[in-house]
Amino acid sequence: MPNTFVKIASVTVGAGGASTMSFTSIPSTYTDLLVKFSARSSQTGTDNSQANLTFNSSSSGYSDRLLYGRGSSASSASSATSYITWAGIVPAANATANTFSNSEIYVPNYAGSTNKSLSSDNVEENNSATDNFLTLLAGLWSNTSAITTLTLTCNGGNFVQYSTATLYGIKNS
């Protein structure tokens, strides 16, 4: 079990909003990576948006499986696209005012020479009986390169002011 968490970097979105939150020049000196983020989207016409995930600016080799609860129902979904599709569900403009999602992405063995797996859990609150989300995701980047860049992209609108992401390196010693 990892026992040392070291903050590598943090991003806070400013007043103009931002389409991405990125971490570059990630050192290979840790065993695993952990990203904690809290976000909200400016996307209109919907109660939620999503944060998509890419590594090293790559647009290939991603697949994921999502289990989610939404309101009073549960379901699952899969995708194989140019990014991890559901790294986090985030409240959009129609969601309850001033609510932000809470998400965590764990990437073991990120600097190793094997394909990269990840897990993500997320909660998006909304004062609605039908549009609250709780998600669990398993993802795979079929690439053997060490992860040096990690980017979260808002799939609709921008991440709004005060959205934050923090990257931690984890060591076993």
C-alpha cells in the first residue's frame, strides 16, 4: 500500500474559464499518480458535462468501462475513443448554482513500460432527484510510454472559475 503522497502541481481555473486543466513535465520518480479535481462546466442546456482525459497529447489507444448511478437508476457504458470519456462528470450551467463535482483518478505504474490502467470515482451533486451522478470507471491507455503529460478537457463549454485539479506522486517508500 502506498504511504507517501507528494503534491507535484495544482491548477486553479481563473475568471475567464478554461477548456483544459493540464499537468506537464511529470517526473518519473514516483510509483503511481493520483489526480484530485473539483470542477464545474459553463455548458448550457444541460445539468451535466464531463471531463475527458488524455496522456502525453496522444489521441489513440483509450478504452473505458463506466458504472454509474443517476437519480434512481443505475447503468453502465463502454467506449473506445481518442480519450478516456468519463474521467469525471461535472455540473453544467443548468445544475444547482455553485455546485462542483469531486473526482479522483488513480494511475498505477505510470512510468512503467506496460499499458497504463486507471480507475476513477466521481460524484456530481445537483438538487434534483433525477440528475445526480455517482460514477466508477476503469480505463486503459494501450501505450507503453511513461506518462509525462496529463490533460483534463471539458467536453462542453469550459471549466469555470474555481475549478481545481491537483496532481500527486505516490511512492511505496
